[in-house]
Amino acid sequence: MDAALLKKIIISILLSASEPLNLERLSLVFEEETRPELSELKTVLAELCAEPVADIIEIKEVASGFRAQIKADYAQYIIKLWEEKPARYTRAFLETLVLIAYRQPVTRAEIEEIRGVAVNGSIIKTLFEREWIRVVGHKELPGRPELLATTKKFLDYFNLKSLDELPTLNEIHNLDKAVENLEQVLEIEAIAVAHSDASELAVQDCMETS
Amino acid sequence: MDAALLKKIIISILLSASEPLNLERLSLVFEEETRPELSELKTVLAELCAEPVADIIEIKEVASGFRAQIKADYAQYIIKLWEEKPARYTRAFLETLVLIAYRQPVTRAEIEEIRGVAVNGSIIKTLFEREWIRVVGHKELPGRPELLATTKKFLDYFNLKSLDELPTLNEIHNLDKAVENLEQVLEIEAIAVAHSDASELAVQDCMETS
Amino acid sequence: MEQSLVPLESQEIPLETAAFPEEGETYIARIRGEPLLQLPEDLYIPPDALEIFLEAFEGPLDLLLYLIRRQNLDILEIPIADITRQYIAYVELMKAFRLELAAEYLVMAATLAEIKSRMLLPRSTMAVEEEENDPRAELIRRLQEYEQFKEAAVQLDELPRLERDNHLVHAALPNMKQVKPLPEVELKELLLALKDVMQRVELNTKHQIVMEPLSIRQRMTEVLDKIRQVEFAEFSSLFSAQEGKLGVVVTFIAVLELLKQTLIDIVQTEAYGTLHVKALSTSEEL
């Protein structure tokens, strides 16, 4: 069989298969009379692995055989197509975080005591992953529980210079006022965006970061 | 965005998607800043539909959008990859399907009238299971029979963009001739009756029947 | 279709040989003054071939089309007396397996017989008036219509289709580290959460000071009863304003206690959304 045709057949088979195919399965696609030698197949596959097809597809050997995949250059767009919308954090997550922020250093047991429910392990794990909390010590109690506190990254995320900038508990108690203050801040931001003509540079900066 | 890059991105998106994608979905893959105009997308897609990718893949517009598929030239090899052979449909199945496609919305009774035989329940069931047909309403008749119509999936399966692309119903010329013949015979008979020779035929046939 | 009919043609056994003279000089019937010496073979299907016959055709219309196409048979020339006898013989055989099909073929036989019988009647001026209702014209119309769709079915089968002619592409994605975007949080959300916690803490504190006029256990039972009825109860629906602050506190503590004992779960589908309470266990303990 013509090597160019053989190449095309192999690409089309790999593209139609939803799983990697090994040499044996690939060779069984051919009628006995036209079946290429395994060595021939190997040569063609090696060539295919070396050069991309139409700049987009690459043939890749993985553990269970060969597969056709989209080159990484283009995969970034596809990932966008299937990507999930960012989830929202649960109320439990936020409460745990805020208690660590205001009561730091604090143990899990203390958070549980205040919230009245057990702290979900995955919440603590996520907080560590985001690097919003860290262990600052251990409490001298049976089991030496970890003392949790917030990080600089936490402050950065919420645009705070220091913990002092967090509203006081009294301010928070007056929820309406707290919201009002926040809304004022948001309005100021909105005005800033509306007048963005003047500060083109600033807008560009925002886009670059996004 | 560079037209050549746009083309490659679109191909790679279609290659990785497991279902046809319409223009809107395709455009959402791009960040707002780099998102091509719908007209630009259309142009690129039209170009892609016109020329196969690497001689193997064709971009096809079907009822529910654009999809990438392997050219029929390679089907013989791909089929061998599967354990099961692609289904062959019986004449009864195809005739029932074609009547629903061309006469939609249509009731079972109407299909039966044209085909002269009862519609096989398992055929209708299979058509529903494949999601090739759906119920679009009920006819205002005793029993309120279901009105059947074809789906987008049916069109997708047969590489069709719309029902208009179905082959036109052939005029049956030979049967037109039959009608002509019929008219001739009627004339001859009329003459025969006038000449009373035909009475012999009548007597003969009556005797045979008895 | 032609192929599938081979068995029919190979077995040239007339069903009722005895009824027909074998001598060349005697004729079976006289058609328009001419003696008919041989019956058209295709009309006579030996009983052995009946099953094949039924499978080969999609019904009486299909059979008739075949006869017309193959024999150049004029619909008007069918020897009705014989074909009727044949059909009845088949129906007897069909009773054994597929009677519903026999009925359809019988209807066709009856139609053919009607056509022939009409032809035998002298045509008067009345016939001209009836021309529109001529059963032959109706039969031909039906045959035409059926053949159109029969051909369309063949054409549909020839269209390139998925799974047979075209195959979908399943290009894999490279093993890229898929970065899942992290949820966004606003400071406002955080503060609102804190406010909630503080309110709960305050209520808790009050509870510790104030004597409870209602048994918390009793209230727990009431709450459980309430949510069992509806599966998902709105958090706020558990509270009754008429009971005043104390009642609210008791209910709240009851809910917390239920939560602690994992008898209920509080779910919130979206941030700031309504809280819903659902029962986790249906134990009869409480």
C-alpha cells in the first residue's frame, strides 16, 4: 500500500476512535491481503508522531497505544468551550473564613463552637489551597490543635492593606450601614470606569490583567 | 485575528466537540476582545466546508450546526474497528421514515394508507429511540392520533441541513403510461360493448367464477 | 428485490394444476375471444414459497407494482376469477401465521375483483358520470404514490449517513493542566457572612441567659414534623412571629441542635439565596 494512503488511513482511524489504539488493533483494520507489516506500521506511526497533521492534530503515543489529539496551541481555546463557570463559595465557607479573619489565631474547635456546626474539612483544605489561611502555631490542648490565621494573600485578594481595615464587629452589626458604605465604594468605582476615557492607560492595565 | 489562525482554531474546536456546534457557540469560545464577527466566522466556516482538512476531515453544516467528520473514503477501515456492523435498515423501516419525512406532520393511519400495510410498532419505537422522530401534536380526529415529524437529529444523521435537501420525489413516468393505457383500454371496451362481441367474454368469466 | 424473488421463480408449481387441462387444445379461458392457454406464472405462488413471498413484498401494493413492472401486466388484464381463488387459498395458509397480512392482501384481491366486475358490466352513460370514482384510477393513483415513496426510501438509504459513510471525529485534548477558575468573593459577601454568624452568636448567648419557656426538644420534633411533610422547607417558614423573640430563639436553637445531630441539613443553592431545611433521617426517635 502507498505510504501516503496508509498514513491517511491511520490518521482517520485514530481520529474516529474514542480511545488510544495499539499496533495490533490498528493492523486489524486492514484486510489480510492489504495488511501492512507491523514494522511498516511502526515506521508510519513514528513519522506521524514527529510531524503535526494540518498544524492542528498530533499523533501521540500514550500508555495504551496511539491517539490523535489537538495540539496544545489550540487546546487552550477548546478548554474554554468546556470549562465550567467558576463556582460560588458556600455560606459555610465564607463564615469559616470570616471567623478565621476576625478571631485569628483560632482553632477549628473554636470555629465550630461559634458556628454551632462542625467545620467541613474540605473548606479548610480549599482555604489552604487558595493560600488564604495558614497555620501559625498549636494550642496547648490535648491533640495540640492548629491555630489558623489569614495570610497576606487574603488581604491582597480583598484589597486590604492590613487586618485593621476590616470593619469592626460593631460596624458589621449595623449591617445596613456596612452595605451602604460598600455601595458608596462601588459607586466611586463605577464613576471611575465611566470616565475611563481620561485614563485609557488604566483600562488597558485592567484588560491585561484579566 | 489572523484568518489562518482563526481557521485552525475553528477546526480544532470542531474536532474536539462531540456534537455539532452552531455559530453562537463557536463564537463564545473566543474572549470578547478577540471574538470574531459572526460574518467573519461564517466566511471561515464556508471556506472550511469547501475544502477537506488534510484530505481526511470534512467540515459539514448539518441541521444543528457545524461538525467535523471523516470523509466517506475511509469508512471501510473505520467500520472494521467496530465490533458491530453499522445497522442496515429494512425497506419497511425506510419507507416508514421517508413517509414521515416527506409528509410530516403525519399520522400512523396516513402512513398505513399510502403503504397499504399496517405500520410495524417496533419500527416506530426504534425511530423514537434514535430520536429521529417526535410527536408534534395530535390530529383532531377520534382518538386524537399523534402527528409525527422528523427531528434535527434525523437531518444530522443523514448529513442534511434542512428538509429541503431531501431528494425530490420522482415523478413516476411509467405509471403515467399505465394511466394512458387504461384510457385506451376504456375506449376499446366502449367500442367492444357497442359491438356486443364482448358479451362472450362476460359469459365466459361468469362461468369461471361460479 | 429482484434477487429475493429468485426462489419464487425457480418453483414453477401451479397451485391448482388439477383444475386446468394439460392438453394444448383446450383453453383455460377465453379472453376477448382469444383462448388463454397458459397462466402468467408470477401470479401463482406455490404454498411452500408463501413465506418468502410475504417477506419479499412490503404489501399488496408492492406486489402489484412488481407484477406490473415485471410482466408489463395491464392491471385490467388480471384474470380475476383465478386470482381470487388463489388469494383465498393463500388466506387459508396464512391463517397459520400472519393473518393480519392476509387481510391486507385480501382487500387488494377484492379491489381487483371489483374492477373486473365493473368492466364486465356494459358501459352506459352512467359510467361516464362515475369516471371520477373509477376504482382503476384510484388504484393507479395509489400505486403511483406508493412507488414515489418506495423510490424515496431507496434514495434515503443511498444518502451518506453517519456510522456507515461518515464518522465523527474524536480528537483528544492534550494532557494540559486544566485550570479551573477559582470562585470570586467580594468583601461584602464576607461581611454579610460575619453578620450572620454574629447574629447567631447573640441569639445563642440570649438563650443561655433566658429561661426557655418552651422545650427545645419539643420544638425539634415540631421542626422535624414540618420539614418531613414538605421535604424542603424554607428556613424562615420554621419561625413564627407570633411567638416573639423567645419563640424564634428556641426554634433557632432547635434547628442548630438538629443540625448538630445531623438530623437535618441546611442547604443554600446560591449565595444570599433562600436557606432550605431538609430532613436527613426519618428515625422515630424524636
